[in-house]
Amino acid sequence: MSKIYNREYLKDRRQELRNNATPTEKLLWAELKNKQTGYKFRRQFSVGNYILDFYCAELKLCIEIDGPTHYGMKASEYDAVRQKFLESLGITVVRFTNHEVYESPYRVVERIRGWFPLLSGNMPPTIEEIREKLKAERIEPKQ
């Protein structure tokens, strides 16, 4: 099977993108780097022939920041094909606009954190599960 992650022929392009990050990428990277979220994110990581803005291998989570180049018809079609490919590998793609990152990078990070329980399998218990547990643990008062 051929290598699918960080293919050698994309190495220079990945490095170029890291060295010339957009302002919104820099803003979000400041919040994601060094496991500040509890998970390791990589920037400009390639999967297949595509370079992802940010990627967490442990969660199979791709974070994309969509700027003006993503708004045309051709770009939308390209993004759809790309997303379908990534999802076929079990990778979840979450998109934010430049505007969302500029306006509130902390809110964007909180929205990203919202995916962690679902993708890690550590979902909090439902209300019904909590009620059942409390009911099972309830100690009847002595008469």
C-alpha cells in the first residue's frame, strides 16, 4: 500500500504554507499548538494529495479555514471532492470562515473542543443515564 500521509512530493509545498501562514491560520495555530486543547494538532499536514490546514491524527479531525479562495463555484466543487475523500478515510472535516476566526478565535476553539467527546468516544452520559444511575444508587431511608 502506498504512503497516504505527508507524501514526500508535497513536503516543499507544506513547508511553504507553514512559512507563509495566513493571519487567521496564525491566530488559530496560537490556540491549537503545543497540545493546549489536550490533543496534538499539526498544521499543513497532507492526506493523499490534499494539504489540510490543521489535523489531529488521534481524533481524525481536520480543521479548515475558508478564506476568499473557497467561495467560487470551482473552489466549492474542489472542496466537496476533497471532503468526500477525507470522509472516506474516516476523517471528520470542520470548516470555519476567516471572519469567524478573526471575530472570535476563542469561540472557534470552543466549537472545535465540542467535537472531542464525540470523536474520542468519551461522550458525557445522557440525562436518562444519569437518572438511572442516581436511581440505582439511591439509598432508601431506614424506617
